[in-house]
Amino acid sequence: MISLPNLYAIEAVLVEPLDMALHALISDRLTDAIACGVQHMTHLIVVEPGDVEADFQREAAFSPFHNPLSETRFGDPEFSPGWDWAGRQHGWFEWFTVVGNDGFAFVVLVPDAETIDPMLLAMLREHVPCD
């Protein structure tokens, strides 16, 4: 899991060698955050092969499989994800969740690849509209 908890970490990763689509996504999210004035309140997470629910809980103190508002988990018949927006583009899922009223948000990027946690892929494929 690549955890980029602030503007400086996001800027630093953009000078590293990255997949072109991932670089574009991170750069676009940074541009969006700056345009909205929330560049210091954005925590960007990139999911990698081998990452599991515990990694989310360690890095961001949440589980993507649990909706705290409805108290449901992925697999429950009435489950709906707890994100504020989600989409797909260029072989990547992305979602953001705003936490609190000040604009702090988690932005999560997940490659649509079989090397990713099967439960996470199943949830995303079921709940994120096609591009």
C-alpha cells in the first residue's frame, strides 16, 4: 500500500517512476485538491497486490468493507459502500470519502487487476459504475 498522507508525500511520489496511468491519476487528484483548496487535507492511498483489509485499518483507520452509516459489511444484502464518490478509468478504480466538515478526504486508487484482494475487487466491480 502506498500511503500519501499529505501534499508533500503526493508531490514526492510524482517524481518516482510510476505506471503512466497511475501517475496521471495521482497528478489529476492533486490538481483537483489544489483547485478545491484541500491539498493539505487529502490522504491518497494506492492499493497494491497483497494489500488486505488490515492495511486499510492500519493506514487510514477504516475498512472499505464496512459502511459506518448503515452498520453493514460487504456481503450483507443491504450493504452500500461508505464512499462519497467512486468511478473507474484507465484500468483503475478510484473513490473518495470525505471525513468531517472541514473537507479532509481519503482518495483511494485500486488497479483493476487479478493480483488485488479478490474481495476488494468483487466489491468494486459490483458497486462502481463502468467507465
